[in-house]
Amino acid sequence: MHFDRSNLSDAQLISFYKALVFPRLIEEKMLLLLRQGKISKWFSGIGQEAIAVGATLALESDEWILPLHRNLGVFTTREMPLDKLLLQWQGSEHGYSNGRERSFHFGSREHHICGMISHLGPQLSIADGIALAHQLKKEKKVSLAFTGEGGTSEGEFHEALNVAAVWGLPVIFLVENNGYGLSTPVAEQYHCKNLVDKAIGYGMEGVQVDGNNLLEVYQTIGTARAYAIQEQKPVLIEAMTFRMRGHEEASGVKYVPPALFEEWAKKDPIRQYETFLEESGLLSASDMTNIRDALRQHIETDVAKGLADMPIRADTRKELADVYAPAPAVISATGASSEKRFINAITEGLTQAMEKHPELILMGQDIAEYGGAFKITEGLVARFGKDRVRNTPLCESAIIGTALGLALAGFKSMVEMQFADFVSCGFNQIVNNLAKIHYRWGQPADVVIRMPAGGGVGAGPFHSQSNEAWFTHIPGLKVVYPSSPEDAKGLLTAAIADPNPVMYFEHKALYRSISGHVPENYYTTEIGKASLIQSGEDISIITYGSGVHWALEYAALHPEVSLGILDLRTLLPLDYPAIQAMVAASGKVLVLHEDTLTGGFGAEISAWIAEHCFHQLDAPVMRCASLDTPIPFAGALEKNFLAKSRLDQCIQQLMTW
């Protein structure tokens, strides 16, 4: 095997050896601790160390790396203390994730490492966002994301590479091809000859390397880094290697032909590099033994420190407090107000947020020159430029991941779903990445996703859904749903100011049908605070979005019924004191929403009232919701579908109690 030592000193080559052998020795110790029951799980990277170590050595220490669970060499080469890593692997509160994450599913801002999620593909898109941040800041840096040959079958692999190529982002996609995705061999994973050939289809450079040759990996990554920075283009690298142990230790290796182990044992990256060092006269066998012994002593010392930690103790208050990052104080409205339509209030909120937050980036399909499907962003690209108002490919998941990558680099972002229905294509990024990342390792996800939702406009099953309940079940998200122009602006500016991920629902039927006074200056409306629209003694209607206007219309047509109307405005977190006050006001509660009945958000409100306010009720809590069918297209069918068509029946039934 040829080792290219170009531009590398003897001292560097020796330090590279220490970096390469260190994770191997740690693994040998971890496997022993695993058998002793002192750690619970282990994903072995034995045989693949040259890729993680070589790639990390080739990057600057402040360039983000997004590793997988077999890339111990990334963590050790970034000099993360072994005793703290051991605390992490034991689930200690003194590890990197307060005991909330396993093995390598964690990150560290200090070391510029972003923790993976088990779904693998999403981290490629996060690397896009980090690279975009470097580009916007005009920094000469790259991001690097690992994936495996199995991960290249995921849709997010395609989306992330496509976005990086279209936008010309300085990102390196590093595929570790070790022959198996858990037990599935590559012959059952893809049909192209080489994974690197996929680079051609995306219009990017691609190269295949011997993943067991430390210097080849190092030199290739270094060259790719220089190219990505100079040309502002992505690179795909396929590193050929082999996993010498199971996917994780409990998996075993019975599915692997024994001959493969014999073949790849001869290609062991450490054995080959040691031969090179010895033949080059840099280190003798005894020198290498001494290095290993010193590293083993270091490992034993750190392991002893790590194992001395006390067992974790649960603190419910702390757990709940760490779901969200702290939000900024509310900015009250001042000065004059003017009449605005719902849609214009949203545009004004976006515009003023862009002025207040120069780090805010808008992304979405057709939002630049075209102004978006509903013209909400019309004119913004002329005002703020295409760097900040960005058209995106049809890659919902990758764009949401890109937004998270921007957040890692200190940016804010707003992603517009052309229709709320299309968010299903990005569901994984939202519920598993954005929502959980602050709880997992303290990284805020400063992302707002605008969701044009709801029916009443004859748009049919794929453009009319009310899907807010999908997200109210997910800790870490905030879900807002304004019903007035004033709240549309104030809740949007508050969502953008908030460092937590916010799902911002805007009802399409309200865009041009609802007007109201809106303060002209910048202000924010408190997220998590409901609004009492009107008081009433007969029935309390708890609602949001279009339901507010249905309730107001009904109240105007039926003055004989004293209706209290509470606009929740925020569905997560929920204003429970306001709900309790509505129960106390009348003793009869109707929960009204446009979403379908079964599993709709009204079920959560009803259950909470029954549990906490039962003694104040004079009748069962009633729900008025849309039919449990997809939303139909034809006008008569859609009208029949919507909850509004059953509002009178529900109120009359509740009045009889």
C-alpha cells in the first residue's frame, strides 16, 4: 500500500499514529467494560478508524463535523476528554447530554461536532445549513457530514446533495462504505457500480478512496476542502472499508462470510500504517509499543475517573425546564395602528423581523421573485437580496435540515411550506431533530416553519388539511395559530425572535377575508398566552384559527345565547389558566376546531378539563370538529365536512343540559 506523506513532517506522521491508535485502544477497553456490564451498548468502529481520524485531521478545529455512531476517532481527534465521554456512555448527568442520549447521539458546540439522530440521512442536510452559513459570512470553511452506504438509500441523501449542488455549498459528504447496512449487504442496498458515481447526477465532484489508508483519507479530504472553499461547491467522497464487528455488539456477525474477515484483517488501517512508519524509519516496534502503553495508561486513568461518578438522579422540574431554550421578553406594541388584512399583517411581520434580525434567512419554494404561492413574500427579495430570501428546490426535509444547520452557526431562519399539507415530507426533521435538539444537548433550533393551512377554499384533500395536532404531541416544538391580523403579525415576530422551533399556522381562508387594526411598529405577542375574545355565561367556546370567526358569527346571529369565546392562539405550550377560567365562567364548554374529530387537539383540551375542572362542569365537555374523512373538493361536500356546519347542533345540545 502506498502512503503519500506529501507536506507532512515526521512529527506529524507520528502524531497521526497516536491519533489513529487511540480510538482502537479505547474500543478494546470499552468492549471489556461492556462485557462487565459497566456500559450498556457499543457500536464498534474497529477497522474503520482511518476515515474518522483522517477526515478530522484534515479539517480546521472550528469546522463542524457531523459523525455517526462508529466515528469515535472524530471525538478523540477533537480531543474530547475520555473521562467525560465515558460519563456520556454511561448515561451520566455529567456527560454531554445530561443522561438524555446514548452513545454518540450527542453534540458539542465547543468541539464543533453535531450529534446524529438514528435516522442517519438528516444530518447531511444540517451540513448544508452550516456550509450556507459559512458562505453567507464569507468564511473560508467547510462542513463535513458522514453517512454510510445504507444512508445513501434514504431520500434525504438525495435532497441534501441536490440542495448543496444547486446552491453551490462548501460541504463534504463522506460515505463510509463498509459493505453492510446492519446485515444488508451492498448488493441489496444499491445497484450502481460505485456510490461515488452518484456525484455525476448531482453535478458535483466525486472521488473514491481507500478508507483504510490514513494518509490517503487525509490528503483526499484536504484536497476536497481546498476545492470546496475555492470553488464554493460540494464534494462527494466514498471511502471503502470494512466493519470488523457487528453493527452493534448484540448484533453479531454471523451474516458475514468468514473469508471477508480474513481478507480485511490484512488491510487493517493500523497494521498498515505501522508497517509504513517502521519501513520509513520513523518508529520502531518498541517505539510503537511504548506509545500504546502510554495511551493505555491514559485510558485507564480516565476510565477510573469516569466510573467513579454517582448514578444519575431524576429531577422532574429540571427535565421539564430543559425542553425549551429561554425565550426573549415580549415587546409591547407602541404608536399608531392601521387597518390591515390578515395576509398583509404577515408580510409586515416578516419585513420588520428581517430588519430587526439581519441574521434571519427566509427559505421556501417560489418565495423570491414570485413572492410565494400566496404572494406573502412579494417584494422581499428586492429589498433584502437573494442571499436572505431564497428559492428552494422541492426538498422540504433538506431545507428544514438546512435551517437547523443555520441555527448551529448562529442564524435564524423561516421556512415556508407552500401548503401545510406538504410538511409531511419534512416530518422527520421537525419531530426528531428540531424538537429534541435542545433537550438532547442544549442546542437551540432557531427555526420557524410557516404553514398555510385549512379549508374553505375548495382546494381538496392535499391542500386543505388542518394538521396542527400532528405537532402538539411533540415536546420541544411550539405551535401557534393566530386568528386576527394583529396576532398574525405579533405571533410571527415572536416566533422568529424565539430560539425554539415554532410551527406557525396561518389559515388560507383568512388571508384576504379578515381585516383589523394592526400596530405599525415592531412588537411581539406572547407565545403561550390565550386571548379572551368575549365573555359569556351560558357556554364557553374554546377555539382557535377559523373557529374564532365561526364562533363570533354564531354569537352575532344568536344574541339570546351568552357565549364566551377564548382564542387559544398558542396550542403548545397551552394556556391552562385561561382554559380553567372559561370553565368557571359558564360550567359548559364547547371545544371548536376545524381539524377532524378523532385525535384532534380538542381531545387534549377536553381531557384536561375533565381531569382538572370536573367540579366546575355543569355538562360534559363537547367537541365540535370536522368529519373524520379527508377534506373533499366539491363545495357542498367541503361545507358539510367542516365543523361549522355542526356548530348550531352542538350548541343547542349543550344548552339542554
